Amino acid sequence: MPQYFKNRDLVVPGDILAEGRFRAGENTYRLGGKIYATRIGLVEYGRGVVSVIALRSNYEPRIGDTVVGAVVDIDLGSWRVDVGAPALAILNVPDAIGESFKQEMALPEIFDIGDVVVARVVKLNRDGTPILSTLGPGLGRVEEGRLVRMTPTKIPRLIGKKGSMVNMILKETGCQIVIGQNGVILVNCRDKEMEDLVVQVLEKIENEAHTTGLTNRIYGFIREMKEKGRDE
């Protein structure tokens, strides 16, 4: 089963990645027994599957995703939420408060335009429009914290294998972090300096997501910055 690149090599659309019994994974397609790239990114070979980790991409919603977005419009019985998807997401009243919509309801008192919400994608319409819910622990209006944006395809790097990266960051900083699969992260720290450090860490992960040994480097970076803070 020939493969034409090494793991984490940079590829561009149209590059032949492999042929034979490999299956076409994310951002690839099969044609005539060969697998080609559809995006600029890093090729990844594993367990008979060839994928490309896109360096830049829009958010493609999936059922079960946690997302962080802003309310941009209010309709009859629903809100429109911008989560960075091709279409604005819809949050219906029953999925927001667990009750049926009534004409006398004042929707802006529940969620108003400009409010930031943490929600879950519970359904995708036929046209791909995400349907959201804010029912459940940790979901709903964001009352405090700092928002940081990251390329959606790099979110798995922030999480790490079995949560290794994000759990390390939480342990070392003591901050609360809500990760939206749409690339919006909510950071909430008691200490502003620690909040600034977490933002620096997220920027570093964004810039170095394609490199190996990143978790260890981030750990070293956090420890170094904390030591500097103690010395000042």
C-alpha cells in the first residue's frame, strides 16, 4: 500500500497521498484507486485511513458538538446564533428553556441580541443548518470570561489525546476553560495574569499545532512563565 508522504508532511489540493487499500478520511477523496488531498494541510496516515488536517477551515457542525456563539437575531419562537458555520444556527424556545413557545413570552429577557451562549448541536437540518440546545449542565448564557478564537481544525490539538493537553492546562493554571468545537474558547480565571497566560498558551497551540511534542513544550512554557511571574 504505497504512501507518498510522511506523517505531518504539508500537502495541497490534488496531491496523491496513497493508493491501494487505504480508506479516504477527512479532507481527502478516492479516484481510480488513489487518494487525493482536497485541502491544504498536514497528511496523516493511521490504521488504514489517510486524512488531511486542514491548516485553515470554516467550522463544519456535527451533532453533539459543544459550541460558543453570539445571538444575532430574534425570530418568532427562536433565536439566531452565529457559531461560525456556513449558516446561522437556530435555538428554539423549547431547546432553550424546556417549555413550549407562548406568544406572551419576552424572548429578549431570555437571550438578547449580543448575548454569548454555550450550546450543543442537537440536530442538523437538511440544508446543514445547526439546531442548538442550551439545556444541560454548563450550557446557557455566558456571564463572565474571555473569548479566544482558534482554527476549528486545531481544537483536537488543544484537547490532546484523551484530554491530555487541556487537562494539563487546567491543572497548571487553575482556570476554567470551555472549548467550543467551532473554535471559540471561553477562558475564566480568578487571576488576570493567569488568564493572560492561558491566552498566550492558546495562541501558541494555534501556531504550533502541526508540530510534534507540543504537550511537553506547552507544559514547559507554562512553568517558565509562572516562574517569571514569581520572580517579578
